[in-house]
Amino acid sequence: MKVTDHIAQAKGTLISFEVLPPLKGKGIEALYKHLDPLMEFKPSFINVTYHRSEHVFKKRADGTFEKVVVRKRPGTESICAAIMNKYNVDTVPHLICGGFSINETEDALINLRYLGIDNVLVLRGDAAKNETAFEPEPGGHKFASDLLKQVANLNAGIYLEDDLKGTHKTEFCIGVAGYPEKHFEAPNMDTDLQYLKAKVEAGADYIITQMFFDNAKFFAFVEACRAIGINVPIIPGLKPIYNKKQLTILPKTFHIDLPADLSNEVLKCKTDEEVEKIGQEWLLEQSKDLKKKGVPVLHYYTLGKPHVIANVVKEL
Ligand code: FAD
């Protein structure tokens, strides 16, 4: 079922989760163990992230280096299918521009339809580890809006090969990313919002946000979107704090701010257990407030901390 149908049929705020595919070399059992305690909350859908290949340099016996391609977390599509099969829940694979030619994207979309997947979250992806700025694959998409147009085309039965025109139409519900604190490459919020609007005009059905720790920023973002005519559902993305290192890692990696009230409390903690307690309380207050204000879905980045998310959702 489509994310937008879940929202349309809901009587209140829904719950959804986001997980990573297992690291290569690990089985799927750890992922099931991660999800098992969360399934009692009946998530409407589960997102599975996409992780592109990286180039790494391996030292040879003679001291020279060999450039090899490594993909640490393959399997987004099959993990979606496995989750659907085990838990009978809808899944949302993330699909990125980086590392894909348009032909490979088309094949990936066809495979997703064969697997019975109704949703995709369309993203650009970040720069590869060895690049300073995002570089599209030769013949690949430069922005999420370009990838989105390809998905929208396929939904209209327009394939890359002309002679396939007017055949099977896919029916993907398309989500895109939004940034309450601005995407780090955008020159300003207004410009970023105009590009977000372009994604909606190109066919995005809903927006899901980057994590944030200050609800005021989310509400201001929603208001700014509505003011420029972005009228699709906007789903807040939420993540708990559980160790002190996150105070520097999260702003650096995700280009977000942590409110002083939160960081001051975390700095007072002596152990990670204390930080986790603070993080859980903060997330619960955020969630209660967002629910009260009628957000369509609370989307939790569960990454490694399912019990924290479970405690929060239980309290809700
Ligand atoms: P875009 O919408 O393409 O925007 C990228 C930048 O370009 C922005 O600064 C925007 O303002 C600007 N821009 C957009 N269109 C144009 C245009 N036409 N001309 C000029 N500038 C333009 N990454 C992964 O690799 N895998 C994942 O699974 C993943 N999941 C994510 C889930 C969520 C909810 C979010 C918020 C992010 C996720 N990311 C993931 C990270 C994401 O790929 C990065 O944030 C990436 O840098 C931007 O992706 P985007 O889709 O927002 O890009």
C-alpha cells in the first residue's frame, strides 16, 4: 500500500521506522532482532536506506596500493522484500542518483515492482567518500528531481526505450527529502525550498525530513513550505541522542543544530546510559508535541537503538 494511502486512511498520527541493510558478511537475523521489538507498534511502513559503493585503497604485498570498489551494505531491495515477507508491512526502499546510470535505475525500478513494492524515497545521495562534491554517474542523474522525473515517467508508462511506450505503468508513491535546517549545499533556505517545490511539482507525493531536535524548526519549515504552495504531507524524521560523541558527529554529518538545553544536559552526564535517558526523554517530548500538532506520521531513524524508540512509542 502507498504511504499516501496510509496517511489518507489514518485516524491519527501514524508510526514508521527506518533501518539500514546489514553490513556485508552479516546475516539478516540481526536486522530481524532489531525490528522484532518494534513490530508491536504496527508501523505503517519501514524505510530501508541505500548505501552506494566506495573506492578504497588496499595495500599490496609489494607496498603499492590497489584501488578496489567495496559496497559495505548491499541489498536494499531484497531487504525490503524480506521485511515485507516476514512482517507483512509495507516498505520504502531509498533510491539514489549516485552510482546509477539511468538504465540501471530503470532496471532497479522494474525489480521493485516485481517484488510488489509500492513506494520509493527518491534521493540524490551524497558525494562518494573520495570526492569533494557530488558527481553523477556518466549518464546518471545530477539531482533528486531528475531521478524523480524518471520514476514519474515510468508511472506514466514511459520507459527509456521508445518502443516500450504505452505498456505497463508502474504505480510508485514517491517520497522526497526536505531539510528543516536547509540542505548544506543550498545558498539559503528560500532557494532550497524552491528546489523542494520543483520536486513536488515533478510528482513527489510527500516529503520526509532530515532529523531535527528543535520542533520549532520543523514547524517553521512546514509553514514556509505551505506559504510557497507545497501542499503534500510533510513527515518529521526523528532520532534519539544516546552518547556524547553525537554532540559533534550529528552537526558535522547532517548539518543540523542541537538545542543548547539538550546539549547542556548531555554534557552533564557521566555515562552513556545517562545520555540515553536524556535522549529518550527529549525524543518523547518532541514526539508528543508533534503528535499534538497533528503531524501525519512520526518517522523514527531506529539505527541501532530499537529499545529507545520502543520506550518512546510505548509512552505515546
Ligand atoms: P536534491 O534534492 O537533489 O538536492 C541536493 C542539493 O541541490 C540541495 O542543496 C538543493 O537545494 C540543490 N538542488 C536541487 N535541485 C537543484 C537544481 N535543479 N539546480 C541546482 N541545485 C539544485 N543518502 C543516501 O546515500 N542513502 C540514503 O538512504 C539516504 N536516505 C536519506 C533519507 C532522508 C529522509 C534524508 C533527509 C536524507 C537521506 N540521504 C540518503 C542523504 C541525501 O542523499 C543527502 O542529503 C544528499 O546530499 C541530498 O539529497 P536530496 O535528495 O535532498 O538532493
